[in-house]
Amino acid sequence: MTVKKNTEVENVEVTETTVEKEAVNVLDLLLGSDLGTIKQPHKDMEITRLSEALGAPFVVRCEALSPDTYEEVQENAIKINGKDVDLDMNKLQMLTVIEGVKATAVDENGNRVAAGLLLKNKELLSRFKAPTPKELCRKLFLSGEVANMYNAITKLSGFSETAVKELKN
């Protein structure tokens, strides 16, 4: 058996295009901007275990925390004992999820929209006989689901390597 190899080589020219960004005055950029274009980042996430259990997509919206909310969450997750400062990571994750996860609904145009903080919803707290949002979170979500939502919220809140870029002179 003879195998014939194709020995033709195609020459391909590779060109790189570099786009230089124009230097701008940051104040002018902000003062001249449409305030509606600066929005709180969000990401919709499906909790597949709950989708399967409930027979419909269970989608929550993870939103970035404001600096004030993030500060409050951190303060509540820190224990100070004399000179020792201890950050309770489980509490930090739980509080971040409580403050950053919103229920979703579908509007008249078929778009998914946020419908209030999921774990602070009074009807839901009552339905699940959960005295606090923390208890409701424990009843609804598994530890890994909480960790995944926490990671999404912190990334949306600007805690990622790509959020801020250092420029070289």
C-alpha cells in the first residue's frame, strides 16, 4: 500500500494591527458621559440541581456589591479579639451571597430581569420557615453553590486580575 502525501505548502502572510488608544482627560470623559452607561455588573447563573428538582430553570442574578455593602459584609465577617483579627471565610461567603444574589423574573419582552434580593424575601423566608437570610441560604444552596456564587460576585465587584490594568510608561 502506498500513501501519497500532500507536500504543497501554502504561504500565509500574517499581519498584526495595533490599535492605539487616544489619551483622554478622565474628568472630561466622566463629565461628558451618559450616566446610564455605567451600570452595576451582573451575571445570571443557573443552579442546575434546583432546576432539576423544580422542573424549570432556577436562575439567579449575581450582582457586584457596592463599596458600602462590601465594607459592611467584611466588617460582619471579621472577629477582633485583642490584637488578633480573624476573617471567617464561610461567613464572608454567606454574607456576600445574601447581599449579591437576586431573584430573577422574565419581563414582557422575554428578558431576564432582577426581582429583588432572593435571600431577604419575606415570603420565601416564611415559606421555608427560615428565621434569617443565612438560614434560608443554608436550606436552599449547597456549600459549593454558595462558593461559586461568591466567586462570581467578587469577580463582578472588581476582584480579578483583569479588572484594573497597569500601564507601562
